[in-house]
Amino acid sequence: MKCRVCKAPALVKFPAHNAAFCEEHLDAFFLRQVAHTVKKYRLLPPEARVVVALSGGKDSLVTALVLKRLGYRVEGFFIDLGITEGNFSPASRQACEEFCAAHEIPLKVFSLHEEFGRTVPEIARRYPRLCAICGMTKRHIMNEYTLKTGAHALATGHTLDDMAAALFANLLRWDLHYLAKGLPVLPAEDGFAKKIKPLALQSEEEIIAFARLHGIKPVEARCPWAAEAKFKRYKAMFNSLEEKSPGLKRAFYEGYTKNVHRFQEETTRPPLVTCKVCGLPAAASPCTFCRIWRNAIKEDAIPAVT
């Protein structure tokens, strides 16, 4: 197996691209691919400041490194959820701190315990649907921080595998609300920071190869409450299909990006009000986040969190 570019012995082979690469040209290929995604979907202007949501996993760490390599002003942002079971939060925090120190990327750590005197496990005793509450919490904090710091966008480490699985799940439910906003970019709106997914066209195998090439060491601990059974099944299904038809995942997702306007024409954002506590748009005031974490009071029940 030889490198497509220089004919030297190849390190990896990507059937979806009908190509194999040595170390040098794997690096160049990956950077070029992400740069193309950034340009195609207008994710960032040159040298823009971007907050990268870090979890300690390989996808978010690779996102931060690639954006820095492409010339953007990257700041890492990690939310310490206070999950000590299985050493999850401490290990995740350590992975982010070591990565950012090694690559000279500034890191902001937001601790729920330090800010609110409570952690996710403590909240779990009071509210059902913990994963939904946790997801809502992270989205609110990341959005609030990005707006506060004036960064151009908030970047997350969603991959092609994530995007294809989410698209498939939303199609099964015909969830027009989510089908309307599955692009690699969500433009900024009043009270909502611009959100981007620079790895939206990169497969899991490509990201793993790039992470190994650069010695990136992601956290090995896993959230003890993670509920990803359906997504794992969908990803396994796509991987099986991909083996028989290389490039299928990317074709599926890119086909959606060309037709997303059909869903956007069919759905509109529900009416929002301004939360009297945090000042951000919400379905009700105080918003769910402020009621849970800032002890804001509202007489009616807390709405379902999605």
C-alpha cells in the first residue's frame, strides 16, 4: 500500500476517498479537508476567534488542533460536571488541560460546583431525564460564554458519523425542527451564538488516524450515565453499509445539505421570550437552566428538556 501523493509506504488507507497516505500527506489531506468544509459552509472568516467546546474526547481535541493549525485563534472551553464516578470529570479535565498545555491553546474551565455549588450527580437526585438536563446545561453555558467573550463562533467536535446518525434518527421521526438545522453551521441569532462543526465531513477513521499521528491522548473514562444506545446502533448500521459502499455516509449527509432548505421552509422556531434572570431567549421565564442551576422560581412545572 503506497501513498497516493509520494508513493512512499502508506500509513493509512481511506476507501471512501480511494486513497492511502503516508504521515506527511495524511496531515496535509486532513487539514485540506477541514479547510474545505470551513470555506464551503462559511464557518469562519480568516484568523477569527473561536471557542472550541472540549470534552476530553478525540473529536473535540482534534477540532481544536486543526483550527489552530489553520490559523484561527482558538480557545478551549471545558465544563466540569462534577461526575466523580469512574473518575469521569477529573480524567476529562486532565486530558483537556494536558492537551491545551502541549499545544499552547488557552483553556477556560467552568466548574458547576464552583459556580452554583452543585454538580450534575446532585441535580440527578431531583430531576428525571438526567442526560437531557445535562445536555441543556452544557448548551446554555457554552452559548452564554461564547456570547460573553465576543468570539465569532462556538465549535463542537461532531463528526460525519455523528451527523449521519443524527440525520437518520431525525428522518425516522420526521422531526422537522431538527431536520431544519442539521448543517455544519447554525448562524448567530439574537441571543444565540454562531455554532459550527468543522469535522462534519470527516469520518471516525480519518479522525482516529489524525489523532494518532499527532499523539493526541483522549480521555478513556466514560460517563456512567451516558445514553447512546440508539446512536450506536445507527452508527454500526452505517459502518456496515460503508464497508460495502465506501463513501455512502458522506454522500448521504452531503445530499442532505443540498436539500436542507426543503425542511427549513416547513418549520419555524417556536415563539420565545427573554429570561428575566440570564437575559437569553427561552420558552418561558425564568428559563429551565436558571430554574435548575440559579434557583430561579416559577410556579408551573419545568418543561420537558430536549
